[in-house]
Amino acid sequence: MLTGQLKTKVDAISDAFWSGGIANPLEVMEQITYLLFVMLIDPDNGRSLAIALFETEEDLRKGDEVLNSMSPSRDDTGRRTSVETYEVAVDVRI
């Protein structure tokens, strides 16, 4: 459950999307072809980490473009601070 400062930041991000014409960020995410998308939140430090797995280089390029367009421009909502690319070395599913 999100509380306190982190909930305030998450709410501010949602408000930024609304004011930018994005009513539902999940609809924007549906434009991306991805194998897996996970958002990890550290409520104690007010940080988050998104992990997206793409099947092809083209999917990665399009996904990066869509995610960049979603980045709020307001200072109080957070922003993408880095983008790093890795290749999957091991994939274990239970």
C-alpha cells in the first residue's frame, strides 16, 4: 500500500499524465510490444524502477520512444533518469 510522500508523488505523476492529455497511462503502455513489464517501488526511499523485456531491437526502440513520451515534465513527479540495455542471459519460469 502506498502512503505518505510516495503516494503524493504517484498521484502527481497521474495528474501530470491527465494534464498532458493521457487519461490512462496503461492505454499508452498497450502501444508497446513487450514480453514483460514490471514496476518496482521502494516506498522507504521514494524511488521506483521499471524493467521491460522486449523480444526484438525494433520493439525496444518503439518501447523507448513511447516511454520517453510518457515521462512527465513537471519537477515534482519524477522522471526517467537513466535507460540501460541488457540481454537476457538466463530465463527461468516456474
